[in-house]
Amino acid sequence: MFKRYLIFGLLSILLVSFIGTGCSSKTGGTTTTTTTSNINTNSPISTTVTPRTTTTAQTASTLTTTSTTVTTQTTSAVKKAWHLSEVQVWDDYQGVKAPYHISWIGNEGDVVSTVTVESPYNPVSSINAKWTIPPETLVPGSEYQMEFSVTAINQNTASLGLEGSITSALDIFNQLPNGRTGSRIDIIPADNYPRIRWNDANGTVKSGQFTLKAPEYGFADSTNTNKMTLTVRYYSSAILAWRYIYEWTDKDITPVRTDGIPTTQSPMTTALSNISGNWTGTWTNSLGESGNDTLQITVDKSGNLQGVWSGNINITGQWLNNTNIRFSGQNSTRSYQVQGSVLGNTLILYYTATRLNTSGTYTGIESLTRVLQ
């Protein structure tokens, strides 16, 4: 009997020990699972896949609060940016004195300057300057690519070699193109700007692509003015520049564009009377062709012009300012859009021809001299 109880007791103890060991194993497994769950929750993948756990929800709540503050600040900073508010044209061509005469035609981003000199040969030289028009909004820290070029399109190196260069920079908002401050940031490095020299052959192109990195608020005294200026400066015998004035704001702005000072080589009335008459000269085009040409033109008191070009093209147009004209015309095979500059007894025409019988366009330049009566 005693042995039976003893054996039973021993069996009970062993059974209890076995059951206890099994429970410990399950608890260990639970601990391991919990630990693994915590690791997964803290990992980026687990946070994304299982965002419903209490720990993850609490963490997300904390991050959201912090993120809201940061996002609010970041959104405010990003929303406020440099917005283009004004574009000014700086035109110093009226300062060029006889016997040289200079004028320019074209538009923002694409201009042609022409110089002639009073001499028996009336030599004429022209340079075409082009640049990428900067964006209307600049976000601090962002980078923008801008291209600049100068091309000798009518270079007479033997008698009137012309030089021309283009530069660009950021500076305080009221800095004029003929100066600089210590705040200046060059978009085009001072030792690498595109430049045509007087002895460069006709057709020479100097160009480059440069990076504009928008500055932070506070650049160039903007904490006091809320403004800065991006200047594109083209120099060929005189300064011709575009000043892009940016304002630090979170509002959209419609830029105001201010016309430049027109060249004042002669009063409008004198120019109107001088251009009427007969002109002869030569032309060259982008196809490598050239030839002789004629123009008969009359202008009324209102500045409207009409005439016959090349013997069979009826033209109509108008004066744009003291020295520049614009006209159009066509014949059976071509349509022409023309801009011109009057330089004393010389008339320079820049034209774009569109084919009417086939597709395609090309450009050309023409130098005409007045036929004296």
C-alpha cells in the first residue's frame, strides 16, 4: 500500500513538473512573439503594413503632431517664394555719339544690335544676343538652367569689327546694370561669359548653359526690401539690359513690364521724312544664299508705311519708335515678316520667310542704302 502511494506521489510530481515545463515553454514562446512583434512595429516595413497596433498608433500620433508643425513651417517656406513682379529694360544706346550710330530690334530674350559708322563705305555690323527668359517663380534652393548666346550675324571685320558680350547675375533689387554690390551672385562666371570679339568671323557663335540657384530669403538685403534683381546685361558699344525684379511673397503676381528708353538719334518727324524713297542693297539668308535687292517705301504722318519690296512684294507696316520699323508682305511663294532699323542713310532689315508652296521657314538680313536724288 505504501509503495502504491509512493509510486503515485512520484508520478504526480513528475506529471506536475512536466506540465509546468510545458507552460514555461508557451510563456517563452509568447515572449518571443511579443518581442518579434515589437521589432516589426518599430521597423519601417511593419509600421507601414500594420499601423493599427496600439504602439504604432501612439507613435504615429506623436509623429503626426511633430510632422504637422514641421509641415506647417515647411509649407509656409515653400509657399513663399521669389515671384517676378517687374521687368525693366535698361537702354543706354542713346549715349553713343556720331560718327557711330547704334540701334536694336527684337524682343525680350532675342535682340539684334546694329552699329554703323559715317564713312564713304557706310560699314554695318550686327550681333544677335539670346537668353532664356527666367521663370516667374523661383523656389529657394532650386536650380534652373539658363542658356545665353551671342552670334556675329553681319560682321565686317575689315572695316567695322563689332564686339558683344552677355552676362547675368543676382543682386540687390535696386542695383542698376552698370554696377554691382558685394551681395552679387554671378549666374555666368566672370571668366566664362559668351563674347564676340571684333575679329571673329561672320557667323561665329559663343554660347553656354549656366545654372541659376535661387537664393534663400535674406539674400541681398531682402529682409528689409523683400526684393532682389536678376539682370541680363548685353554690352555692344553700349548697355542693353533686362532687369527682372523678384518679390518675396506667397501671392501670385502679374509682372509689370516697363519699356526701355528709345534710341534718340533723330526726332520721329525727321525719321518719317527720311525713310520715304528708294533704297538698294544686298541680302544674305540662313540658307547661304545672297543677292541684290530694292525697296520703294512711303510713310504717312501717322507712321503707317507701304511700298514695294524686291520688285513684286507689296508691303504694309508701321513705325515702332524713332529708328525701328516693321512690315509684312508676300508674293506667290513666300510670306515675309520684317523688322528694320534706320541708321542715317542705311536701312537694316531682318526678315523671316515662310514658304507658301512647300513647308519650312528661313531667315535673312539685308543692308540697304538710300538712293540719293
